[in-house]
Amino acid sequence: MAQSLSFDRSLVEKYDRPGPRYTSYPTAPQFHPAFAVDDYRQAAERSNQAPAKQLSVYIHIPFCKSLCYYCACNKIITQKTHRAVEYLAYLKREIAMQAALFDTSRRLTQLHLGGGTPTYLSSEQLHEVMACLHEHFNLDDSDDHEFSIEVDPRTISRERIAELRAEGFNRLSFGVQDFDTQVQAAVNRLQSEEQIYDLVAAAREARFKSVSVDLIYGLPLQTVASFDATLSKIIALRPDRIATYSYAHLPELVRAQRLIRREDMPPPERKLELLELTIQRLTAAGYVYIGMDHFALPDDELSRAREKGTLQRNFQGYSTHADCDLIGLGVSSIGKVSDSYAQSVKELSQYYARIDQGLLPVHRGYRLNADDKLRRDVISALMCQGRIDFRAIEARHGIHFKEYFRDSLSRLEDHAADGLVEIRDDALLLLPQGHLMMRSVAMAFDAYLGAGQSERFSRTI
């Protein structure tokens, strides 16, 4: 199914309100501490029952050498590399503990390292992690797997790019954010465009299957002209994928953001101008809109999966591989195993203490009920395929769609009147100018968005 994208500023302004990103359903605010280690072990046991899914692993590396003022991730700023040595010792113990819960016949086909800064680790340390995974899990050693890593260009060389490929990684994501030096200085992330170009060239030479670049619009001192220049350079670079994130300035919640000068922040209408510019430039350059903030070249596997209807979505975003049981490793990581979500403790001291006690570091989680599974299925179809096939949902869940979701469909009457969605007898379709508002459409099917609940989230556009 080909994707097109339409920008109508009045509609964007109307539907731009806080809401979830739906990397999970139910979303993280529903996770609770009553979900404990025993619940997670039971979920793992259920996941091993036939037909067992393939495995996916997310590893959180929390360390960064310097602070990017915009960043709201769980991170530890330190130049003391010995802290990573200690962390890896505990991480390897957790890998062994987690692997023991899953049948060895199950192949690990997806791997993602995020942070923080995964490339904070040295080549030797990263090799230790991969060797430990090989020892305890049944890793897919073919190049058909999806092994990805987030890269801070300031922490890596051309030689390291080749080493990452040799370790089995076949997808890279470079954090660029903006090429403008004034913007970079305002957020404390100085990096040259030559650096980026050289590293992307190295990734091409190493035959990475996909090279992605992250951009952020709405940063301090950004103008339409300055971001247009950044987009021109990115388009010339021709990465396979581009993620364009909206910056959420929440200094009352994110301490690092208090270091950004209030007078440097662009006015709200500027963000809409930057978003409109981004859509125009990327689509004119031949990029396909995948969903949310993501664009890809037509021959990229994400675009092909979108076309075939096989696109998946998880905590790391969009994926081309089959739905897997996702094991979260490391401090603050989130996993999805069987019908449950689980998140690890957020503090290093707690993480180390739990491992020393021989306990998995599960802090909170959630087990889905039948209604949750149904609504997750609906929201996933919307986010990945741009349509909800009523008959398919009915067959899987034993409901009558229009009766079950009568209230949800009534909440979409304005969306339909504004040309964002078309509600047919057998399906709901996102229309071209509705793609940007897909989070708003998904919110109509969320059973947990009561009064004030949506205010916990960033704005949807």
C-alpha cells in the first residue's frame, strides 16, 4: 500500500494535542510495581509454549561522555570509563539469567543497542557483550537478522564502523539532529558535517543494510532557512531512512533542558513551519512516509514492508521482522514477553543490588487482558498499515467491530468530517492528510485515556 502525505496547517493545529506514541499498548503509565519477578518468569514460561516466537533483545547502555541539553533519555554523564567495566560485568550476569528462561531452540533474530550512547563502549567491551549473547542465546548468525546500534558520530571512527559490521550489526542509526553550528552550540552537541559524511561513507563501504539519520525540529535557534540547509545536506547524503523527531521542551520535568535559554526557543508556529518544510523536502526528494516521524527510500526494506503489509512496531520503532518476544536488558530497559510488559529498575545502584541478590531487575510491568490485546491489535494495524480491517479483527477476537468500538468510532466523527479517515462498512482507512494525525486517531481506541491522562505525553505532531 503506497503512502502519501498531505499537510494542512489548520488541521495540524486542531489535532496537535498530547498523546502516546504507541510503541506499546497499554502504554507505560499503566505499568505498575505489583507486577514482579515471578510474573515475568511466568510470562517467559508462557512464551516458550508452541508456537513460540523468535526472540528480540534490547540492551540499554546508559553512559554518555557529554550532556546534550535536549535529551530526556535515561543516561549517566561520565568520562570515567571504569564505570562501564562495572556495568558490563552485571549486564553479562543478567544476560545469563534472562537466557535461562527461554528455550534454546528459539532464535534471537533482532538485537538493538540504545542509550545513552552504545558507542561509549570500546570495541573490546562491545565484543564481550556479543560473545556473551552468543554463549547464552541461539543467535541468528546469518545476515538476515536485524541487528542495529545507535551511533554518536562524536564517539566513533571509520575503523569502528567496520568493526561493528564484523560483530554482526547490519543497521546503523546516526544522531545528527541539526547541522547548524549555532543550534549545535545551543544544545551542547557540536559535530561537523564532514564527520557525518565520512562515517556514512564508511558504513556504505562496510555494506550495512540500512543507514538511518535522526533529526530534531523545534530546537533552540532553529529557523526555516537554517533547517532547510540541514535538510539539503541530509538529502545529499541520501541515508536509507530519516527520522525527524519533534522536540518536546519540558524543562520542569527534564533537568538538562533548563540549560537551554528560554529566549532561544522558537515560537510554536515555527515548529509547524519546520514540520511542513521537512515533509515537502523529503517527499520531493523521493522519500516514502512510513509512519509517525519516519521516512525511507522506496527500495529500503521498511518501505517494502509497508507496501506488503508486513511492517511491525515495537519499543525501538518500526521493524521489518516478524513480531518477536522482546527481552529488555540493562538498567531501565523495557521488554514485551508473551502477554506482558516488564521494565527494569532505573537506578544503577538498584540494578546492581538486584543482580547481586540473584534476582532479575524487574521494577514494574503489566499483563494484558483480552480487551488490551484486542485494542493493541487495532492500534498496531492503524500505525503499521494505515487501515483497520474489521473482518480480520473480528475473526481474531470474536467480536462485532462496530458494536464493540461504537464509542471509539463516534469519537472519530470529526476526523472523518475533516477528511483524515474514511470509515467504511468493512474497514477504517487513514486518508493522505490523516497520516500525520495517526496518533490522534489511535487515541480514539485507547481505553485508558481518561480525564487528564493524555497530558502525560508529548504532543502528537
